[in-house]
Amino acid sequence: MTTPLSMTDRLDRLPVTRFHRLLIAVVGVATFFDLYDLFLASTVSTVLSEEFGVSGDQTKPLLASAFLGAFVGAVALGRLADRIGRRRAFLLTLSVYSLFTLLGAFSTDVWMLVICRFIAGVGIGAELPLADAYLADLLPAHARGKATAWAYTIGFCGVPAAGFLARGLVGETPLGVEGWRWMFVIGALGAAIVWALRAGLPESPRWLIAQGRHDEADKVIRRLERSAGPLPDEERPAADAAPEQEASPQRFRSLFRRPWRTRSLMLAAFQILQVFGYYGFGSLVPIILTAKGFDVAHSLLFSALSFLGYPIGSALSIPIMERVQRKWLIVAAAAGMAVFGLAFGHATGSVAIPLLGFCYTAISNVFSNAYHTYQAEIFPTSLRATAAGTGYSLSRLATAAMPYLLLPLLDAQGATAVFLVVALAMVLLILITAVFGPRTTGRSVDEISGADAVTTSRPGRPS
């Protein structure tokens, strides 16, 4: 006898299909260029002092500009994705990013570059939370964390790519053009290729269901089912299945009302604190190495070696994403970041620095993959991109403030003091996640955002 299944049940009971893998790969390639670009300014900032005569004060807005733009983009375009759909929002963000990254390559002074970086950041800012929401919408519950980790493993190859390209191109003039300009051109062309790939992506079926567009959602789900091959009878859609319940449209202020208020506040605090550990290291490490007395060439080489930890750590997270409860994986990885960060701050040797940097970036990407999956799965479809984008926007705003907070501390107290601040931020993050974070691993996003959300909205009763 065939059991009637709703469309969302059909999504969750699917195996990971060839079509899923294609979607994961396209999102991963897009993430590659997003992360490449986010780490671009830090890799070239040490040489722009010669190109444009950039002073220490001008380095701060250069480092902050893309992240400040990302704050604007994550707020505005994240909400837009819940209104116009994930696919349209994807194409819009990529268009903005690719155009202004290309314009940045033709900058005539540092302030033109700052403006281009800011506007490109608007596009970048919505990309990662939108990718999180899209993957959470499409992936089955039993493989959501693992599959998201695969997408980010592809994406995080963009970080060492930026580091090694900087090491090879900065200071060189291929075809008579400065190497740092080529780095921006590469990022823009890559984004244009991704735009073409994303034009063929289907819309999120969960979003279509929330909009009442059930026939369109069914077509996407049937395409996934065909890719899966024959399914057991109990997993076949039944003609008499109960009709899908259309989600009521929810406004932005719903995030700060019950039952979502506690999760929203938890995510806001989490995103501000994680910046100290994640981007506080990644965006400032070349400058920190220069402050330790290494020349530009060595600081870029050590940064590139450290950045290898991003894709490798991401790959290491894949086998454990579905085996360890997500909130506790975040807690353990944050503790590792605190330990390796303090060790890196003390390190002075040419072997210890890249080794500890590698360990730090590797554990930080176990952390990153866990929280990117986590932030998207704890809210309902009608608020998923809005919540992820709003939380992520706070992290971009905090990252924009990092140069103004950590560079003066680095100048006054040295690298150890910087990583002591990082460690304290990680301790606070651990406490907040442990107390208020719901359990999510292996559960349907509909179940996570269902009746138990009322329970988890009450402080002192985490699920």
C-alpha cells in the first residue's frame, strides 16, 4: 500500500541524487569566487602602499569596504530572496558582484577601489546566506550538513587560490598590467561564468510551496525523484496526498517575536562574536605577519600556506557533519580556534607560524561549515533567507569594524593581545550556543522550525 507523502516529505526522503550533486557543485563554484573576493583585499593590501601610496589609515577603509557593502547586501538582498525567490536573488547578487569587481581592476586611486569594493560587497554579502538557505531548502534532512560541507569545501579552495595568486602575481606585470589588477579581473570573470551556470538552477521547491505555487514545486521535486531512480513504494507520491499548507507571509519583525525571538538574538550574538575568530584571522594575517617582522614576500607565502587549511579543514568536516550534533560541533571547533589562535599569537619561527596558521584555518572551517548549515536550518522557509541574511549582515558589519579595533591593538600590544581578544570572543560564543542553540542534526527543517520552536524560544529550555 502506498503511503501518501507531502511534497516536503518527498524532499526529505530522497537520497542525494545526481541532480542534487549538480546543484551542490554550482553553489560550491559560486562560493569559491565569493570567498576568493572576500580575502582578496587582505592579500593585496600590503602592496598597495607602493601602488597608490596607501597609508595605514587608508588601509582600514580598504579592508572594511567590501565587508561594509556585504552588510548592506545581506540585509537588503537576503530579505529580497524571501520575496522574489532564491534563483532570481542569486542572479542579481552575482551581477552586482561581477560588474564592480571588474571595475575595481581599473581603479586609478585607492578611493575608487574602496567604492568598487563596497558595491561589489553588496552582491557578495547576500551570496553566502542565500546559498545556505537554498541548500537547506533542497537537501534531504539526513544529508543536509554533509552536502553543505561539500559545497563549502569547493568554495574554500578560493581562499588559498587568492593567497597563491597574490604570491605569484603581486609585484609582477603580466602583459604590462599590474598583477593585483589581474586578481580582480579573474574574480569578475569567474563570477560571470557562475552567473551562466546559475541561470539553469531550479527555484527552491520549499519557497514555491510557501508561495502557493504547488505545481511548479512538484515539477522540481519530480525532477529530483527521476534523478534518484526507482523509489520504494512507501516513498512514492500518492495521488490522494494531503494538500500542502501554504505558509503565511512573515514580515521582518517576525524574527523578533515569539517563537523566533530567542533564536534571532542568539544568531545575532553568534555572528558578531564569530567574526573575531574567523575573519579576524583571515583578513588580518598578512598584516600580522608583517608586524612580526617578515617582509611582504614571506608574509604572503606564509598566508598562502595557512590558507590551505580552509579547504582541507572543510573537507575534514564532511564525514562528521551528520555524526555529531551540530551545536556541539560548533562548540568544539570554537574551542579549537581559541587554542590555536593563542599559540599563533605567541609563535615566531618560520615553521611554527605556517603550521599553527594551517591548524587554525582548518579547525575554523569545521566551525564555518557547521554554522553555515545551522543558521539556515533553525528558521522556517518564509524567513530562512531573511534570518540568515540578517545574522550574516551583522557579521559583515563587525568584520568591517575589525581593522579599526584590532589593528590599533596589534600596533600597541602585539599579536598575542589580538588573539587573546579572539579567544575571549570564542568563549562567549561557546556559552551562547550551548545554552540557547537547538538540536538540528538529522531532523527535517520543517520539524526544527515547527512546534518545538516554541519550546526553544524560552530561555533555559534548549532542545
